[in-house]
Amino acid sequence: MVEILQFMLIAVFAGFLGSLVGLGGGIIITPALTILFGFDIKYAIGASIVAVIATSSGSAIAFVKDHVSNMRVGMLLEVFTTAGGVVGALMAGVFSSKLLYIFFSLILLNSFYGMLKKTGLITKLKKEEENVENDKYADKYKLNSTYYDKATGETVKYNVTNVPQGSLVMFGAGFASGLLGIGSGAFKVVALDTYMKLPIKVSTATSNFMMGVTATASALIYFFNGTINPVVAAPIAIGTLIGSRTGAKVMQRLDAKYIRYIFLPILLFTIINMFLKGLGVL
């Protein structure tokens, strides 16, 4: 009983953080179960996937209702993420996983630098975001939208650009996920925010929505493999659902710059973790 309560408390924090920055919460659940409780990595990942679905479901209630998630962008890019995941899974073992870890960590490092510059130039950033123009694909598929920012009390209109580049990053995110078995939430937020120039709140909300769709397909495989333990997954699902609902409400009332401040250290942790795996240290 005590262990179940511990699962739930960790899951509440993971769901809260996941919905806040668009990373799903798996980055907390998997290491917590393996390091703190000594679970086999297969069962930890199975529980983590359930947590991602719960985080996505809990936050989507608020994000979709308040039109913060861009559903058109999410469904379009989900095609490329899924395709990348299938190709990655089929090519597992063809490439050196260590070299790929280093390659993808360097890609994220470049994006980290770009996002870091944005944080230091908040005033200039806002002006640039207002001047973003739809590219031809955004016009064709009507990807531009608006959302109500509860932090500022304003309705924010935004356009979408660089759809091909964002789609390519999403394909790479799925490819990395399928090939290396890693979460792709960081790639999703980077693609939406850095390449396609969506506001950070929309990027976070849309990433959460997309991860739930991707994780549902993966969860079926883990379920039939018997690596989802209901005794572990159930309290984690409840905890992440509670945490994600709270995180979604908090996120909408935070200034956008603070979301970047929270996201950047997590992104840096992901980069270091991937780079060390590439070197064979982890």
C-alpha cells in the first residue's frame, strides 16, 4: 500500500511537469521506477507509456476545450511522426545506436541554443512572432489559429511557417523513438516552437495531444507483450491524470517565458543523457 502511494505521488509530479512543458511525464517515470524501485526497464517503459497517455488525456481536456492545442497541426505532423517510428523500428540494428544518440543530441543542442536566445530576447521575440507569415502549406491546410492567453488576458493570433522543416523534424523524432526506444516529446516541442514558430504554449499543448496518440499505439504492443503491470500502471495512471489536469491549468496562467525557463533545463538534461549514452557512459 505504501509503495502504491509512492507510485501515485511520483506520477502526480510527472503528470504536472509533463503537461506543463509538453514532454508527457515519461522522463520522470522511467528513471524513478528503475532507480528508486529497481524495476526491470521493460516494465518501467510500459508504465511510462501508460503515464504519457494519462498525461495527454488529462491535459487535453483543458487544452482542447480552451483551443490552446492546434488540432490541425497535430494531426498533420502525427503522420510524419508515425511514419518515422515505423521506419525506425524496421531499421533497428542497421545503424550504430551510439552514433545515433550523439547525432540526435547534437541536433537538440542546436535547438537548445536557439531557444536559449529566445529567452534572452523576450521583447524582440514577441515582435518577431507577430510578423510570422503562413507558408503555402499552412495556407493550404489552414494551420494558423488563435488562442486565449489567460496570463495576459489577450487573444493571441498566430501563423505557422516552415511546415516542411517541422515535418522533417517530426519524422526524425519518430525515427529516433522507433530506433532507440526514446521519448520524442523534446523533438516535438522543438519542431513546433523553433521551426514552425508556434507560440510556446501552443507548442506545449499540441505536443501533449500528439504524444497521447503515438503512445496509444505503442501501449497496445506493450500490453500484449505482458510488460504493462496493472498493479504499477493503475496508480501511475491515476497520479499522472491528476497531475496533468493541474499542470494544464497552471500552464495557461504562466507567462510564456517561464515555460521556456522550465523547459530548457529539462531539454539540456535530455541532451546530456543522450550524449552520454552515445559515449557508452550510461
